[in-house]
Amino acid sequence: MSTEQEKTFIEFFKPNQRLVHKICKIYTDNAEDHEDLFQEITIQLWRSFSGFKGEAKFSTWMYRVALNTAIILFRKPKKNERRTVDIDVSSLTMEYEEDEDNEHKLKKMYKAIYELSHVEKALIMMYLEDKSYREIGEILGITEGNARVKMNRAKNNLKTKIIAE
């Protein structure tokens, strides 16, 4: 891709990269896996960027690619290989800070979320991001009604896991 495309990608990616970190936090349980997943998602976004037509919001498209990458990656057995791409991914990373006062509660919640199925993780994350059922359905490729049903099941499952701890 051209330098102009790389510049456009970075302009779109930077304001939305926090959602990639959130996906990584939900699908991983340590810093090394978080970094690996962040890099893999970024690579997939970069490779798919030429297919982004602007028919949906960039953040919606980004969610779909990022979630699909996380789900597919964690269905496969882990490999100890790093993929490379012709964009400097390190310029896109940022620190993800948590409020120290709520650290214990957040750790408990993230631990419970980590124990959910891949789809339930995605649903809960989008719920926490205040996505509408329509947006959730669009991102996951399901109907709005199906998104509502799946969300209710995911919330109930999460509550059960948090209470059980």
C-alpha cells in the first residue's frame, strides 16, 4: 500500500486503538499475549484496510475485524511465531491505565469475562462500550433480536461467574 494509505490508516486507527486494547484485555490474561494479540489485530486491520469502503463507521468495521481476529486466533493452538507487516506497529501502541481505586473490582470483572465464551466476551465488551443492539448485530453479523437474546444470556452468565467468585 502507498504512504498515503498508511497515513490514512493511522489517522483512522489512532483515535480508535483503545478498543483494540480492550479486546486484547478481554481475550488475554497476561501482558505478552496482550501485546501479541494487539499486533495481530493491527496487522489484520492493516491488511484489510483496502477493503474498507466506508459503508459502516470505521469503529464498527474495526470491531468486526478485531473480534474476528481474536476469536479465530484463540480457537487455534498457540504458535510461537510473530508475523510481520510493512507498517510500524510500535507507533500505534499506547499505555492502558486502570484507576487504582477500582483495580480489584476491575480484575475480578475481567477474570470473570475471561472465563466467558468468545462470543460472550465480545458481547459484554460491546455492552460496556454502550453499543446499541443494532450495532452489536451489525458487528457480529446477526440480527438485532438475536443480539438481544445473546446479550441477556451473556450478562446472566457473567453475573453467575462474578457471584461465584
